[in-house]
Amino acid sequence: MARPEGSHPEIGDFSIDTGTCELEPDPYNPNGWVLRINGVPSSHIDLVDPLRLDFEYMRWIASLVDSRWVAPDRLRALHLGGGACSLARRFTASHPQSRHVVVELDGRLADLVRQWFDLPRAPLLRIRVGEARAVTETLREESRDLVIRDVFAGSITPAPLTTVQFTQAVKRLLGPDGVYVVNCGDRPDLALAKREAATIGAEFTHTAIIADPAMLKGRRFGNVIIAGSDAPLGEDPGLARELLGGGVPAHLWQDARVRAFAAGAQILAD
């Protein structure tokens, strides 16, 4: 299939402000591309189908968001961590009335992603170069419905983006029904996930966790999606069924189970 007009991906290694990135074709999808940053898989883009998300944790986030906002609902989203802007691109396709700002620390990477992929333009999708916490703290109160944190330095989220003080800054941005979603990468002991869940639970009335059973049983390193909101979260039975039906089935924990999981964990602080 022909490459979409306006997209110019290039195979190779490239210098960026924070190190190097590598762009390679997906061997299983003629329209797919994989972006690695400093050797770590960061993003996948299907040039033809913006609704396709190859990373399981991104599909889980998308399912959670879809259960809260159904097109044509208007959605104002802030994405902390850019990569190839896969989720922001997906939501501009699934929710055409949505508006997205992606905060990316690496200016050179942001330029390359715009060059390689046919990303929607402003006001649908804007890329703002800057440090995630600094940008978050400058934004207007109640100016967002959704904040997604997917920021990593290697395999670890920078500590200043995990604390209760940062969580308070995020909450200030959200409207009454707003949702904060974080991608927590953790070891089998789940110590960080417990502390992140405790921290988010300290600020929001409702919490939820999405992860695959092996991760939740402490059998491997992987991703735990943790969400917080002051409105009920994850109560749609259709969401739980959808998560179980994916290529990597995931479990949905609602608030009571999340708080039991995080019981005794120390809240993260600056």
C-alpha cells in the first residue's frame, strides 16, 4: 500500500537531544514503524490506520478513555511524554472533536516525528517542547479532561513526575470529571506501583489499575496502568470484558482493590 502523503519515515539511527533514536519498519506490518529511544522501544505507528495501537498498555489506556468519553464528546487531553505521539494520534481519529497537547522534552525528536509521520496539525495535535513537570505547572486550572503520563528515562519514570506534589499539579488542571492516567513500569515486587497507587489515591476519590495477570501476580517486569479521578472510574462492565479480550488479556481493578493493593505503601513526595 502506498505511503500516506506527507509521511517520510527513514530507516536508521539518528542523533537527538537526549541521545539517539532508531526508526525501523515493523516486520509484521507493511504500514508499521517502530521507534526506539536510546535502545528502548518507545512507540509504534501504523501509517495507514491511526486507530491501531500495537503496544498493549496503550490499548488498555485507550479502552479506559473510550469508556469515559464517547465520540462526539469533546476531549481536552495533555500527553506527558511524546515519542511518536501514537495515543494522541489515535484519539484525534477516534474522537474528532478532541484537542491534544503532547509535551516532549526532546526538541530534535519532536521535529523528526513531525517529519516522519503524518500527524494531525494544530489545533488537533500540538507538540510542545519542554520538561513535563515545568509545563504542567504553567497550564491553566481546569483546562484539561485527561492527562496521560508516559514519561521514561530508560525504563524509569523520573522521580519528580511521580510525587504527590506533581499529582496535585495535575489535579489542578482537570475538570470535575477529569482522569489522570499513568504508565508505571515496575519490577516483579511491584513496590513502585504500590507507592504510585497510594500517591494517586491520596489525591483522587476513585482509582483503577489495569495490567495483565502475570504482572499483577509479580511474575515479571512490565507495565501497570494506574488511573485516578474524582468521578467513578472503571465501573463500565463492558470495559472489563474488552480488556479481557485483547491479545494480552488484562485485569481491571476498581477502587477498593487498588486501595487494598496500596495499603501501607509510602506516598511519594518531593
